[in-house]
Amino acid sequence: MKQGKLMTMAILAFFALIFIVGLSNSLFITIDPGERALLFKRFGGGLQKDKVYGQGFHVIAPWNRMIVYDVRVQEAFEQMSVLSKNGLTIAVELSYRYQPLPEQIGYLHNQVGPNYLERIIKPEIRSATREVIGKYLPEELYSTKREAIQDEIFQRTSESVEKKFLDLDAVLIREVALPAKLKEAIEQKLEEEQMSFQYEFKLDRERKEAERKIIEAQAKADANRILNASLTDKILQDKGIEATLELAQSPNSKVVIVGGGDGGLPLILSN
């Protein structure tokens, strides 16, 4: 009798083990790094939008379901043809980085679902790109306004996707393809503008150098005028005597005649 009970318990334990193993994928959930998860309670209120599960090991009831989202920054590319301000068709290649807002994936899943790239981000990127580039000329997109254009596309798209619990990290214009003749004309115009800039720079440099020389000459003229106005015969005579006496102290043989020179200056006779 005792052995029969033991056998029955062993059989029940065996079937219980098989049942647990069979449901292990539903019972035991591991959330990897860079992921967040939501719990859907089939018999207890449905999706828990406000509770987000972090990475690690979790145990759930087998009738519930864990929905896992990758919340790391991801990159996507977009190629499209758009019309410029003057009606020309321009081929543009964009890249953009995005991610779901980790703590709001419950609302994202409830309103949009995991296919948010195709449903939200791509349409918003395309719409903003067409709207922004349509305000500019091809040469502006090709050269001077490229950074401003991609910043404007980013701002418009970022504001739109944020309302859907998504974050746009950056939008970059990777390549702009213009018609061959238009591209050549733009490049020639840019080259001419660069040459004109260099020419103006040289003229400006020469102009400044001429002004510097005029100022320097004027300063010398003013200094000489002031000096000439301040010099008298007495001052010149005193200066001449000082210089002569200094020369007289040199070791060379000489005869100094005081008052023998012009204006009463000393006269030095060398042997």
C-alpha cells in the first residue's frame, strides 16, 4: 500500500516536471541588456502600461505574456526623390538614429506596436524632408544650407515622433544627387566665388599694407617736424661737443682743437 502511494506520487511528480519544463518558456523570462519588457495579463486587466520590467530574470504566470522591446539606439536609412524650390527633382539619402522611450513603451505598444519604424518614423521623416527641401534651391542644399536643412528636418521629425513615445537622436544628409549639368554649374559658380573671395582678400591685404606705410611715414614726418622745431644752435653745439669729447677718449693719436670747427665746435686732427 505504501509502495503504491510512493509510485503514484512519483508519477505525479514526473508529469508535474514535464508540465513545468513544457511551460518553462512561458514561466521563466530573461530580459537581455538594452531591453525592456511589458506584462500582458490575460485574465487580470490586460496590458500593464505603467509598469516596465528591466533586464534580468523574471518569473510570470504561464497564462500571462511578456512583451520585450529593444530600447537601444538604432540606425536606419532612407532614399527618396524630392522637389526643390524651383521644381527640380533631387535624390537625397538620409540616415537617422532613433529609439523608443524606455519608460513609455507601454503606451507605445498600446497605441502603435512594435512596428513603429514603418508606421511612425519613416512617414514623418519623408514628410519633413519633402516639406523642408521644397523651400530651398538645389545649390543651397548642395553647399551652403546643407547643415541648416538637416537640422530643420531633425527638429520637425523629432517633435512629431516624441508625441508617439519615440526619441529621434539625429538626422544626417548622407548624399545629394543633382542632375549632371546643374551640378557642374553649381561647382563652377562655387569655384568662381572662391576665386573672387581670394582676390578680395589680397586687395584688402594690400590696402591695409598701404595704409600702414602711410601711417608710418606720417608718424616719421611728425617726429622729424617736432624734433626740428625743438633743435637750436646751442643744443646742436652741446651735442657736437659731447660727441667730440667721446671720440677724443679713444686710444688713437689725435689733436683736439677746441673751437676750431664750424660753429665753434671742437676740431679733431688725426695723425
